[in-house]
Amino acid sequence: MHGRIIFYEDKNFQGRSYETNSDCADMASHLSRCHSCKVESGCFMVYDRTNFMGQQYFLRRGEYSDYQRMMGFGDCIRSCRNIPMHKGSYKVRLYEKENFGGQMNEMMEDCDNIQDRTRMSDCQSCNVMDGHWLMYEQPQFRGKMMYLRPGEHKSFREMGYDGMRFSSIRRITDSC
């Protein structure tokens, strides 16, 4: 089942609106700006730049009346990605260095502190084998986040996270 999200040009669900249940790489093709949204069902990642780039924020079902105040970054939502629900197991391999180099650790559950649990000094690439995951800048699932869908992610730096250190990782479960 796909999720459903409604975007509004202005805060507090005012102005023109755009509804979708799929990915949108450039909100400008539908709205001049986007400052609030309602997630009717499912889960979405929203981004402050086009083409799923820049700061991102995970949204589950609910109302988000003021994008800037709630998310604390960017001037408005510029793109969004629908996160399909995953049934089954979860597995990700985290690598200390880019291109799957250095130490490797496999995770099948949430981890609130990667450095403490794995003894890896850093995490610069990963291979998501099963499920969808969120990586966080700080321990305890806080700070800036990055959405990881199934597949190989060879370089977080090339994905726009140069100099950023990730410290926790969580599964996106069907609890949206």
C-alpha cells in the first residue's frame, strides 16, 4: 500500500495544495513553495532541495503545520519520497570506509550507538540488504538523518554528507 501526503503552499494548511502517493523530485512543478503538509497514510521523507537532496526529515501519519518550525532547517519542502512498507527481515552491512572498505558490521536491529556497539571509528558506506533504514547523526536516533533504501551506498560523502559522522541507525517498520 502506498502512502498519501498533501502539501500546502503556506503554513497551517493554507494556500494551494498538491496531493500525491508517490515520489516527487521537484515540488516546484506543482506548487511555488511548500510550508505545511498532512500525511494521511504511510511514511515519507521530505527534502529541502530538489531531487531528494539536502536536509531530510522523516514524516509518519500526522499534521505538520509549519515546516520550518518543526524541522528546523531549509526554507521549504522541495522534494519527497514515499517509503514503501517492508514486511520481513531487516539487514544492513555498515562499513568503516567508502567503497565498502575497512571494518564491516552487520545489523539486523536498531542500534542507538554505532561506535559503542561496533568499535568502528566511522561509518562511510553501507549495503542495505533487507528493509528500509534511517541513519542519524547523533546517538539515540537524534540529529540530522539520512534515508537508506535497499541497495549499495558506496559513499555517504558523494551522497552529500561530507564530514558528517553517523552514530545511530533504526529500521523503518510498518508502524507508520
